[in-house]
Amino acid sequence: MSAVISKPLVAPVESAKEPGNFLTHTSGFLSWALTLDHKRIGLMYLVGVMSSFLLGGVLALVVRAHLFYADGAFLTLKQYNQIFTLHGAVMVFLFIIPSVPAALGNFLLPIMLGAKDVAFPRLNLSSFYLWVGGAIFFLVAMLTTGLDTGWTFYTPYSLETTGPVVLATMGVFILGFSSIFTGLNFIVTINTMRPPGMTWFRMPLLLWAIYSTSIIQVLATPVLGITMLLLMAERFLGIGIFDPKLNGDPVTYQHFFWFYSHPAVYIMILPAMGIISELMSVHSHKGIFGYRMIAYSSVAIALFGFLVWGHHMFTSGMANVTTIVFSALTFTVSIPSAIKVFNWLFTMYKGTVSLTTPMLYALSFMFLFTIGGLTGLPLGALSIDRHFHDTYFVVAHFHYVMMGGTLVAFLGGIFHWWPKMVGKMYNELGGQISAGIVFVGFNLTFLPQFVLGTRGMPRRYATYVPEFEFLHQLSTYGAFLLGIGLFVALGVLINSLFRGKKAPTNPWGGATLEWVCSSPPPHDNFSKPPVVGDPYDFRGLEYDAREGGYVRRK
Amino acid sequence: MRQLFLNLNELVFSLRTVEIMFFLIADQNKTFWFPEQASTFAPEVDWFFLAVTYISLAFFVLIVGFMVYFMYAYRERPGYRGSPEALHNNALEIGWTVVPTIIAVWIFYRGTIGFLDMMTIPADTRDVQVVAKKWAWSFGYPNGVIDNELHLVVNEPAKMIMRSDDVLHSLFVPAFRAKCDVVPGRYATMWFEPTKTGTYDLFCSEYCGDQHSKMGAKVVVHTKEEYDAWFTKMQIPPSDPVEYGKLLYAKTMGCASCHSIDGAKIVGPSFKGTWGGEVALAVGGTVPFDENYVRESVLNPQAKARAGYEKASLMPSYQGRLKEEQISALIAYMKSLKSE
């Protein structure tokens, strides 16, 4: 009798042991399209931003291929201008700004807080659709009518060019709202939904970084909205604020624009810094060095970031005093960044450094971001900037920060949390190879551009004087190598979906809460509220070969 | 033996390749980083940049050195287990806050001193009236002499009084390490003192539309005697109206940046073969391409815009900038293109 009963009992227990995860919780198109689950929204964002990145990247390769010859390889001047505009605008507005906060942030923030979701799940979904709507609007506007103003929309050129500036600015306006909603949601979530025991200084540093970012998004993005509205008003109504023909001042536009767009640089880099804080400590299996300094420096960067916009305008004829004050403020922002780098570095000291794919990306970041940061020093120095302003030196500098910094950190983050997101392990060697190719390709692309800049090659040129050809060609070779590296990374990730091993709960030995959830996490993250400890307490985390990951032993 | 010879040959060949590569990277007359130093600003910018770069390099080597060392010394390996404890060290934190701050303050200070020198215009300068318009530069000298090249005298400070007729432009002379945006609706001024005779590139470095990358000019730095000779020559226009028209077209007025004489459409219509024919108007109908049409189009470009050039707004009015005999000379030049 007992044998008869026990047999059917075993099977349901086994299947109940295999708990549904958020990917399999419900199915069908609408279960994704109308989901309020932050993890699904995060994944949808990830697909969206990566598609944008693919588009922006292909455009970058077109630009680099064209610049292989001094007279230009295959584009007309106008086509070149349209393509570099599209490259910049897509990368900035559709990729870098939403990349870490919207994609990884959405997925991770509630789990790291031990919460079931963000504070306003519906607002979260609506900000995703605003992003999709804004992105489509923006792309259609740019593609159908050939915008050629550069991503900065500088007046008065943007007032008189035949391109669809109004439609594109409308797109930016909508995207801005998406960004504001996300920021607002994260601020409220972090302020109100931290579990008992998680004080501010027991928050993972990624959350400090996202919190600082959200503050900038909420405070600065409205200014971009206002600027874009003023630009539209100028074009339709001729109110005479930016257009010199109507007694306006084009430099006013630059002030407005950079008042948003410089803090936006920190919207782009701060979350990446947060990722690096996590990666460096987890893969060194050691608590982060100088937690408070890193946390404070995030806030300091967010605050100082509001005060330095004028350095984009050093040659535009501001008063000398204004220029000097902006130079001084610009140097203040370099200090917190330096503090972060030193603290990450010393996190490795006396740790156990695993050279996994995410760690290799994090170390690449350290190398590239240091170059990006240090080359900001001559640009901040007023006398040198007279020569370097609007040259390839600037182009190389911000690509080292934005791409070598944000993109490389973002890739590291994706490789780090990929097992958590999709529940599959990727091929480690493949990942390491991608990190190596990206590193070499990146440096080959942008190191020559520093030298082009010091030698006086202006940016946004479709053709150039012949003596710059050799360095341009090096850069083009590098860009294609970089492209190959990125495709290898993509291939490794996609391959893992089909052929990857099942991911353990804690593949790297992380101590933050997302590594307590199963991989992928269940629909509501935690069935019972997790115990909150120090997010960087790595004691007792040991590798368990049977599990394939780390488990905590008391 | 033969094999050895071949190997040696190969080695020599590859060494040559490396040599040529270095030659290409570092042009002989210039340094690796910079073009020629041709103004008083150049030595200051160059040494200061190199100083900042060496300081940066020291930090970079320090950071990457530590990184590589830690990667090696504390790498995960059998039998080794590092400490999981978070470390903290106040002395280090203070150190790596204070030292970069001091260096940043110094860079700021040096940069500002150099900047103020660049912004302080000396009392007695040679003034040049610079007009930037899409997509050409024009340089105005005393006595109404206008040229599309910037002519300067070595060791004499020169002041640029710059205006834009349309959008933002920026005057950039890499050899002088000098740059200043030209903002429409106001005058921008900059100065420099060339220290070396020769011809240098001048670029527009603020994006200004289609032909931005073509908006270059030459800077010619003369000795005093050469300059005077050039200036005297420029004051006497050629007596042949066709020659005069050609000079106005190609150099003085910069018509060539928008209108070709070989039939190519740059921005405006080409002058080739248009004289004496009929041109279709944007509003429909045709008008003869004659003296009066040319005169009206130069002085009031929007009056009779041609089909295919509906806006004609890219063409600025030359009212007050062209004298009557100059318009006649341009007409003579256009006529001459017909007969060729």
C-alpha cells in the first residue's frame, strides 16, 4: 500500500522543486508586452539598447571606412554628415544613456534591494514604451529626411538646415521623459523599499551609482526638454532667442544644451562605475577597498557634474572670467574619478583574483578609463584647449570615456549577470577572447586619434589633408577589429542560450542579494524576505564543485 | 649560404619597414605630437602639453603597473587563498585625494596663465577683417584689399576681427595652436604672432554643414618685404576685365567655393555654358542669362531663384561688397567661359 502511494507522490514533489522562473512564469506575447515584472522590462530594454548599439556601431564602421582615404572612400559630403550625426545621436540617446540604468538597472535594482519590484511597476512599463516610441519616432525622423546637424543640434545651423530638426528634437523630448520616469522610479524605490537592516552604507555600490544617476536624470533632463521646446518655438514662431537674425544668441543655445548634456555624460559613466565596483570586488573575492569613498565620490561626481558644462564652450567666446571658472570647476570633477580608480585597484590587493570574462572587461575598463580620464586634463587646461578644442583629441578622449568606459563596463556587467538573467553559463574562453579582441581593437582605433588631434585634425570632417591618412587608416583597421570583437561577444552570449550549461545560483561568489536568488530568479524574486548583510562580505563563500558555483558556509 | 642570405635580406627588409613606419608616424620636420611651431603660442602649448602628458603617463604606469602586479601576485591558483576581508587605509585615501588635487591645481593655474596671454591682445597689431560664410573664408586688409588667403608678417602680432554671415564657424590654425569660434551676430577677436615664414593650413573647426571639411584656407607668413610687395600688387586690380573677374571669382570673393566652372554642382549652379542661354526659374518660366540677371542675382540672390535651387538662401547678398566695376568684371569672366 505504502509503495503504491509513495510512487505518485515523488513526481509532483520533484516538479515542485523545480520552481518556475520569471522567464517561464507566463508565456505568450502579451505576457511580455504588458508585463509589470521589472526583470522582463529590463530584458526588453536590453534587446532594445543592444539593437540600437548594433545600428550605431554599423554607422561607426561606415564612417571609419569612408575615412580610410583622405578624399573619402565612398560617401558624398552630405551623406557623411548625415551618417556621423546618426551615429552620434543613436549612440548617445538610444544606447549609452539608457544602457546601464534602464537595462541592467531595471533587472538588478529591486533584486539587490531584496524587493519584489520597483516602487511603480506601471510607470516602469510606461517609461519602456516611451523609450520605444521615442526611439522609433527619432529614427524615422532621422532616416526619412536626413538630419545633418550633428547630435548637438547647434543653432543657427539647426534652424536653417532643411533636415527635420523639429521631428528629431520631438523624439529626444519623448526619450527624455522615459529617462525622467526611470530616474524617479529608482529614487523612490531606493528611498522607500530598502529592507530592514540595509542602511545607506550597506547598499551595494551599484545602487549608489544608480541613485546618483537618477538624481541627475530627474534634475537635468527637464532642461533638455525645455531646450528642445525652445528650439521648436524658434523654428516655428521665430521668438528670437537663439537666432542671430532675430537678435538671438547662438551661444545661449550651447549653454542650455550642455547644461543637460554635460551632466548626461555622468548619466552615462556613473552606472558604469557602479558596475566596476561590483565586478572588481566579486572577482577578487574580496571586500571593496574604501567603500565610503567610492559611495561619496559617486555623489560628488553627480554634484560637480552640474557645474562644468562650460568646458564644451571654451572657444566660443565666453568672458574670460567665466571661462576660467569653468576650467577650475572642471578640474574638481577629476578628483572623485581618480579616487574611484585607486580604490578599485586596491580592492585586488591581497584578494583572490579570478581572470574571468567579466573581470577581464573590468580590468580593460581600468586601463581605458584611466587614459580617458587623464587625457581630460590637457583639455581642461585652457591654453592647451585652444589648440585641442574640436579636434580628434576630443573625439579620442570621449570615446575612451564613453566607449572604453561605459561600453566596456556594460559588457562586463552583461557577462557578469548573464547567468542570472537567462540561467545559462556562456563559454568562458569565448568570452575571454572577446574581451581581448575588444581591448586591442579599441586601442588601435582611438590611440592614433589622439595624435591626429594634437597634429590639428578637426572633427566632423568628411575629407582631410593627406598627411593624416596613415593614422586614419590605423584607426580604421582598429575599428573593424573592434567590430569583430563585439560580434564574438554577441556570438558567445547567443550560443549560451542554446548550448549553455545551467547556471548555478552563485557562479562568481558574489555577496549581494541577487546571488541568493536562483538563476534565473523566480517571478517575485524572493519567496521570503532575505537576510540583509554586508554586500561585500565574502567570508565563507566557497566554490562547490557539485553545485558548479559558490555556496556560503558558516 | 643562399638561404642565409635570403634570411638576412628579409630581416633588413623588415627593419626598413619598421623604419618607414616610424618615419610615417613622426614626420621629420615636426615632432611626433605636433605640427611645426609657427607662432609665439606654440612653444607654451607644446611644452605644457608634454608636461601634463608625462605626469599623466607616470600615473598611468603606476596604476597599470599595480594592476598587472596584483593580477599576477593575487591570481586565483591552487593552494593560494587571499583574504576576503575588506581593507581600508585612511592614509592612502588622503594621499590619493590630495596629490592629484595639487597636480590638478597646478595644471589649472598654468593653463589659465597661458590662456590669459592668448586673450590679451597687444596694443599695436596688424588688423585683418575676417568674414566666414558657408563655405569660404575671406580676409580683408587695408585699402579694401580682399583675399581668400590669410597674409601675415613674421614677428608682427596680428589681430583677427571676425564675423560670420550665416552659422557658427571656427578659425583654427594648427601651426599657431590658435582657435576661436566665429559666432554670427557679434564680432569675435583673436590674435597671434607668427614666428616663422611659410605656408600653413587653416581649418574651420566648428561644424557648419555640407562642405565643412572643405572650408579651409592657407595662411601665408611673409617677411616684411614680401608682404609689402604682395600688398602693392593686390591694390592694383588687373586691367583686363576677364582676368579681374577670374581673380574675384577664384580668390577675392570666393565664388568658387559654391559655383564651379566645369559644370559640377557644388552648392549653387555652375557657371559653365550658362551665358547667353535661358535659365528655368523656381517659380516657373525662364529668363535670359544676361548682364541684368547676373547683376540682380549677385545683389539680391533670392529675387529670381533657379529651378533646382529653390531656396537660394545659401547665397548671401553681395550688396555693398562688390563695386560696379567688379560686377562688370565678373560678367566679363562669365562671358569668357562661354567662348572657351
